[in-house]
Amino acid sequence: MSKLEQYGHNFQIKTLSVLVKDKEFLQQVADIVSPDFFDNEANKWIISKTLEYFNEFKTTPTMEVFKVEVENIRNEIQQVAVKEQLKETFKSIHSPDLDYVKQTFLDFCRNQTLKSALLSSVDLLEIGNYEDIRRLIDNALKAGVEKNLGHDYMDAIEERYKEEARNTIETPWNEINSLVGGGLGNGDLGLIVGNPGGGKSWALVAIGGHAVKLGYTVIHYTLELSDVYVGQRYDAFFTEIPVNEIKIHKSTVKSKLEDMRGKLYIKQYPAGKANVNTILAHIDKCRGQGIEPDLIVLDYADLLYTKNGKEKRDRLDDIYTSIRGMSTELNIPVWTASQVNRSGARSDIIEGDQISESYSKIMITDFALSLSRKTEDKENGTGRFHVMKNRYGADGLSYDVSMDTSIGKIEFNNRISNEGPSGPDGAGFTGNERRNLQRAAENIFNL
């Protein structure tokens, strides 16, 4: 058969989903797919517009593009039919069997191309034009090969600047958002580093809670605290009622959550019992129930399981590389946390070389932020954020912050000058130089 009706309606919808979602696959089949493969006019319209848009802009059309094009359909019945098919198409974008659909559809297109070449060869055979027959068959056999050679800089301008080229999710802090172009984007990995009990987990709750307020779906994985207690921390964040008092304010929590725009799911795994594949399997299960995460919070990565037989440093490198791969594969941002070493726990500003066990953690991440809180900071509700790495802009910046760890409220105050409050001190050292000298002395003392 020359139509996809043999595979049924749902298969055709999923085929459209693949074509409007996967630019590389659309590029692969664009020259061998035909609207006539589909068995109703609405689907033919969608694939026609998809191919037109791809041929002009070299990327896949967005829902916004389809909305504009649908309004240009004058036939009201056709317009309604197309809208319904588009709803089904975008709803099926995360179906678990799309890889199978892609392969089956690709085979179908290749077979149709070969069939067409064979039929055309009949007339050429009668006149003895064997060279053209050979060319037709060769081209048919090459149909549908992967064509992605990378980002075509000269032709892919539209792709670079379309809205979802980098969708970002804001953090609660404008200062950080301005440094990373609005927040972490698709496939980005963010890291918060701090000393034990310094507030890293609360900072992750603040990031996750802020995303929920904005209407996003967040999955928070906890490997250290119980899921119930993490839920209470979110309750405290949303209501600004201290976490140690939240249990007597259940009605307030319920009232606050009624108006919450987003969704939050908290999943607990014992430390050392889960790995990245465990998390991916859980996300697949969520997607199977219609839960599509926009942001993952992982508290914290160092507690994931990895193969034994390696030095701890190498195991941590594997873990962070796997998390980075997970964020890329899922195409959503991931935030996690890690600890500092002993010298970092005593520093006013935590630098990248004070991260515990493996400096590669910083190298793998897109954005790394340290949180320094010494004993007096915990007493006074203060601390210091320091941007250790930023793939999207400036780093090396430090900020004084106010921090209430009973509700997870963190507010930026002043930016700390690299030269300290008054530039070089009386001995001629800048703030950074003095901190480096102090750290060197501490390391010698530790030896």
C-alpha cells in the first residue's frame, strides 16, 4: 500500500509528532516524504506546512507557527479538523514508542521511493536507457540517509533565533538570571557548592519552588532527606512559615497550594542505591502517566551510585558526566549540589579549587555557584554567593546574601568587590590576593 492507513490513525499522529519535534529526522526524510502518504486532509495539511517551513527556514515549525497558519484556513470545517489533529500531534510528542515509529516510517518512505524508481524504470528499459535506470535505483537506495552534518551556520539563522532555541527557567534571583541569560536552559546542568549544613538543600528548594510558582513541573529527587520532610520544606518556602512550625498550619498550606500554577513531585531514593539510569526510568514512568518535567532538582549528585573498583574522584567524574548526558538527553535543565573540602568550609568566598574530591565537577557543569556560610553567618542569617563558572557570561562575581533557612528565603544584597571593601589593603594586597595567601597558609597548616 502507498498510504500509512495500514498502520492506523494513532501511528500517523505519532509520525507527525516525530516530524514536528525532531529536526534531524525531518531533515533525513524531507526529500522522500509526501503528504499523499497520509489518509486525511488535515494530516496532509500539517505535513505540507511542516515541509514548507523546513524548506524555507531549515528547522521544525513551532505551535505558534501552526496557530498563525491555521487562522489562514478559510474553510471552517477544515480549520476545526486541523486544530484537532494538531492537538493530538503535540500531545503525542513524548510517546514512549516514537523511536519505533521513526524507524517504521523511514522504512515505509524508502520502500515508496524504491517502488517509484522501479515503476519509472519500466519505460526507460523499453528504450534501453540503462544509465538513467542505474541512476534512479542508486538514488532510491540512498534515500533517507542521515543528512545532519552539524549546525549549518549560513543557512540556520532561523533555528538560532527561534524562541525555543534556549528555553530558560528563572531562578529566584534576578542577579543570577541576568548572568545566565534568564536562567538555566534546555540541557543545562547547574551546581551549587557549599559546606555541610550551609544551606545548599534550601537553595535547591528555592529554585524548585520558584519554578513551580512560575507554572513549571518540577521533579525533586532527594537522596539525603526524606520526601515528607522535603515536602515540608517546600511548604515553608511557599507559605513563609518556618519549617519547624509548619505542621500546625496545614490549612494555610492547603490554601496556598490551591493557587499554585505548577506541579511538584518529590521522589526519595536511599543514598548509594540509585544511579542516573534509576532516575531516567522514573522519568519514563512519569511521562507514561502524562507528567512531563520541565526542571529536575537532584539533592545531591555525589550520593548517586556508580560502579565500584574506581577511585572516588573517578566515580564522581562518571556520575557528573552521566548527569550532564541525562540533562542533554531529556533536553531540560538539572540543578544539583555538592560539598566543599575543609579549607572551603572556612573560607569567606568558596573558589572552584575548594570543591570536594573532584574539580571536574566544575568543568562538566554549565553554571556553578558556591554558597559560603560560616558559624557566624548561620547565627546572623547571612552568607556569600560566588559564581565559580558561567558558560553564558561573566563569572568570578561574589554577592552578600541574607538567608533564612527556616523558610528557604535567600535575598541578594550587595556585590562584593574583588578588591575588598576598600581596594588594596595596607600591605598592598587586594581582597582576592589576601584570600589566596590565607588559603595557601591553611593548606600548609593542614599538611
